[in-house]
Amino acid sequence: MNSIFVRVALDTPLDRFFDYRFLPADTETGLPPVAGSLVLVPFGRQEVIGVVVATMDQTGIAPDKIRDVIAVRAQLPPLGSAWLTMAMFAADYYQRPLGEVMLPALPKNLRVGKSVALDRALKKIARQSATGEMSPDHVPALNPPQQAAVNAITQQAGYTAHLLFGVTGSGKTEVYLQSAARILAASPLAQILILVPEINLTPQLEMHVRQRFPGMPVASLHSGLAEGERTLHWLSAHLGQARIVLGTRLAIFASMPHLQLIIVDEEHDPSYKQQEGLRYSARDLAVWRAHQLQIPVVLGSATPSLESWQATQNGRYRQLVLTERAVPDAVLPLIKIINLEREKPSDGLTPRLVAAIRLRLEMGEQSLLFLNRRGYAPVLTCDACGWISQCSRCTANLVLHKGDHRLRCHHCGLEQRIPRACPTCGNIDLQPLGRGTQRLEETLSAIFPEARVFRIDADSTRLKGSAAAAFERVHEGGVDILIGTQMVAKGHDFKRLTLVAALNPDAALFSQDYRASERLFAQLMQVAGRAGRTARADGGNPAEVLVQTRYPDHPLYHALMKHDYPEFAADLLEERRQAQLPPFMYQALLRAEARELQTALEFLQQAAGRINLAGVTVHDPVPMTMTRVANRERAQLLIESASRPVLQACMKVWMGELRSMKTRLRWSLEIDPVDI
Ligand code: ADP
Ligand code: ZN
Ligand code: ZN
């Protein structure tokens, strides 16, 4: 029998494939590998798992050089051609070696060559979905805009990208569930992928889904799962057993042979963008994948990304609007602005805000104070000499964490004990400056000693499972005043919460980051959406959102008060159009870091010299806003084009040049960067 050859993608930074010979006698089953098979192959002195991308009857490698496949993972059905094509697209688009896209997308157990018992996996998922103590959900009758949305999503064959636009509580989730129900009912094999931005939201949605579809195999994929568990869920999706897959951004790479609908909830959320390694946007890949498979994709949000909003304006996406809150009698919260220039705060709280909290305590209702800064105070200072607590390794301040007596860098993790006296002049009266969530917690406990004050942020929920427990406590009513960072802004529907306050969100208005105001608006709308959704017994509207600001006339706050995202988006899009920024421009960013800033800048300068300039603009290399992190000096080079294909073609050629530069310095190229 003739030997065959396989071309294999391996998880190495080398941007090439590796050819091996396959001898049937050497493998577990003798079955030949096909494109998409996982194979165990020798690589240097190691044995590694790779993905077969092609089989051939000859190879350019000399017969005495070619090495043999050690084993084919024949018990695992090969990855489908659609999956391979998606991985190839991602590698191509984001300028990464294919192996570095494919292998990390697989669960670790498969990647390291652990053998997996498929039937055990299937049985376990089936068992999980059959635990039927679940009382089946009450399925509400859709209101007309919801019905129209479900029809639009399910009644047309082929690809359409839908932007489902509606405030929190307008019934988007209901549209997802009923669209899913239709598609699942219409085809016995159909699979549906639902992406959520945050791991803390998956259990909540999973519960909804399991209640709505009792007995239906559901897989969840997120980074919080133990490896064994993740492998089971991944396999269940890959084998076509799981009909619904729920997950965070990494789930976009799930292998789902019968995928028929993709839903991206809170599509504007920045966490859909991976910020290291393969810097992909799960939202963008979702749209690409739907197009490739010719299936519908639904992007849902109360505050869509400007990219998606613009796509509805020029007809690339179809806009579906939910106009009001779905529950009968539900009300939108009243958003009010408190002018900090007129009403002086003490310890960060204006008298009006304190009175509003007191009222909630008297009514037995909950308040949420949103402050997007953890720690006690962002910096410790000496009034005598002007010393401030700075990180010695970063261009950043050390944050005061009073509870555990530490100064801590939120960028490199550096920790110190709080000094007893000023390191420069010996003054023992060091002052915390500014306010973080811990300090706010202290202040509120002092003002309202009888209240149950509770804080949710990355510090208070460090232990595994503690975030879920914390949210549970709020839901159960064990909290009167909740303090939180953006962690509390997402997803949760707190029934007894009737007051939401943003303490001082102004910083984002003047940020260098041109996306900061887009994010702020989304964040404030989102946190406002946590407020209770039902009217008081007397018919009054209890849901109130107070925003303390020094800039009460800022257009962003005006649009916010009117709940008017379209107006806000129109203004911002016009600004972006005039400034020639995304979504009217496509960008790529080359970053470099070195011990010396000059080294990084010089590398970028040389790199810039190697770009073929046709159709692209190359800016000057500049230090990053936060120049130093962990003793590395960082700089960046921005490349822009009004045409995505032109930028793509240019980047592909350039990447080859960059790879040939043989520098020891660390660099990375990001396509469609979000943090510039
Ligand atoms: P969103 O995802 O837009 O925040 P949800 O789908 O979670 O909104 O809906 C908010 C609340 O309204 C939920 O409690 C949901 O069960 C309820 N709901 C949604 N649609 C309807 C409807 N057509 N009739 C009655 N209640 C509904
Ligand atoms: Zn001093
Ligand atoms: Zn640091």
C-alpha cells in the first residue's frame, strides 16, 4: 500500500505547516487521517498534537527527512471543513500562524493528547440535561415588535445579520429564546450558539435556557470551567449532541457541525475582544461565521457598538427595534443629573444622593452605587512634600488597599506595605486622595450604620464561586446598599433595586481614547438598566438614576436623560466621520516593548519603512499612553486605511517583512484595535 502524506498545523510561532508520512500500520486503528483529523506527531524531540489541514500523495520533503505520524486520533470525528475554513480566515485576517489559531481553540485535554472517552462525555451531558426537577418555564406571548423580530430572524433562509436594538428589559432575551425554539423545532439536528460577554452571566442565562428547553442538551464553554468539564462540553458540541451552546468569546471557536443560528448578547461589550495572543473580535467572527454558513446572526444591545449601528445605517445589517419594556406596567427609570458645581459633595456624595438612599432604606428597597474604581483610594499622597505613591515598574500610581494594608499596582501586581511615613520627607500624615469602592463602602457604613452595605468588585470576589454567591445575596434581598464596579453593571435584574447612582463618571468624557465616551454611555445605560422594572403599588415610578457630574450640559448626559441612544450615536458617528476614525476607517496597530523606549521606537520606525504605502496611512511611532508596564517601555505605530481589503492585503505583505526583521524585542500586530 502506498503511503500518504499529511500537512499539519502545529501550535508554534513559525508561520508554516509541517509534512509527515502516514503508515497505516503505526496507528491505533489504521484509518487514514483526513483534513480536520487530530494527529500525534514528532516535533523536534517532542511529541505534539496537530491538526491535519490536507492530505497528499506526495511531498517536497526528502524521503530520508520525512517523519511519520505517531497516531491518528481516529475515535474523534475530524473537525469539519467549515470549522477549518473559519480558523484559516481568522489566522489570515488577524495575521497569526494557523496552528496558533487552531490548537488554542481546542480544549486542552485534546491538545495535549489525552485520550477521551466519547460515550462517557455524551452520557454525562445527557444526564446533566435530564435532571428534570426543573419546572418548565412560562412562555410569554410576544408583543408585536418582539414577534416581528422573531419572524425576521427565523423566516428567511440564508445569511442575515440582525441588530436587535432595545433597552434593558425590552425583551431581547425572550426574542433569542423564541427564535431558538423555532429553529430547534424545525430541524432535529439544528444547533444554536449564544455568546455572552461575561462569565458571571453564563449561569444565569444557562438557567433560563434549561428552564425553557427541559431535557435539551446544553453545553457551556467559558474559561471558568475545569479542563475535564470543558472537554466534555466541547465534545458534546462537536459531536452534534449539544443543541445549544452558551459561552463567552472563546465559544465562537466551538466546533458545531449543525450550527444554524448565532446570537451575540450585549454585542457592544469590549470583552468580546481578546486582548492578547490571537487578538480577535468574537462578535466580528460571529458575523463572518454566519455569513460563511449562510445562517442568521443576531447582535443584541441597548447601546450597540458604533460599528454595528453604522452597519444598520448603510444596510449591511438589518435593524430590529424593541420599543418599550416588555413586562406590562414596566417603566423606564428616570435619569437625573446632579450638578456637582452647585451641590457640593461630601465624601463624594451629594446631599440629594444621600437623601435618595435614605428614602430607599425606609421603603425597604435597594440602592446601587456605581464607581468604576476598586481599592480604597487611587493614590496615597504627602501634603508636605508632594510625594505620591507611584509604581516603580509602571507609569501608574499604586492604589491604596486599606483592608490588607497594601499599596498595589493594578497593572503589574507590585505590592508594598503602606509606609508609616513619607519615604521622602518623613511626614507621618499621609493622605489618601480620591475614592475607590472600599472607601465608599466605609463612608456609607458610617452614614447608614443600620444598613447592610455590600461591595462587589474584583477584590471582593477573588475566590472561585464568590461572585455568584455575592450576586445571589443581592437577589435574595440580603443587601440594602450595593457598591460596585462595572462587574455589577451587566446583566443582572435586581428586582428590589430602585435607585442607581453614578458617582463621578466624568473622567471618560475627556479621555485620550476616542472610544471612551461610547463606552461610558453604554456603561451608564447598562447600569441604569439594573433599576427595578415594576411600578410601585401606588403606581409611582420608583426607578431613579442619579448621575453626579461637573458637566451637566454635556451632550452625552443629555442623550442619557432621554434614553436616546440613536441621537447619541448619530452625533458620535458624525464626529467620527469628520475625524476619519472607525467605523469610517480601518486600523492596525503594531506594538513593541523594550527595556529602553528608544529601542522600541526605532524598531517601529524601521518597520514603518517597510510598508508598501499604496492606500494606507502610516502614523509616526509614539509611546503608548501608559508607557511603562512592569519595567517594559511600550510604543506603538498606527496604520490606517479607508478600505478594509486594502489594509488586509498590506498587512499580509508587511507581516512577512516583520517576521524577517529578526529582532529580539517583543512586538505584536493587532487588527481592528480597540484600545489605542
Ligand atoms: P432584555 O433581554 O431586553 O433585558 P428580557 O427578555 O430579559 O429583556 O425581558 C425582561 C423581562 O420581561 C423578563 O422578565 C421577561 O420574562 C419579560 N418579558 C419579555 N417578553 C415578555 C412578553 N412578551 N410578555 C411578558 N413579559 C415578557
Ligand atoms: Zn513627604
Ligand atoms: Zn506596576
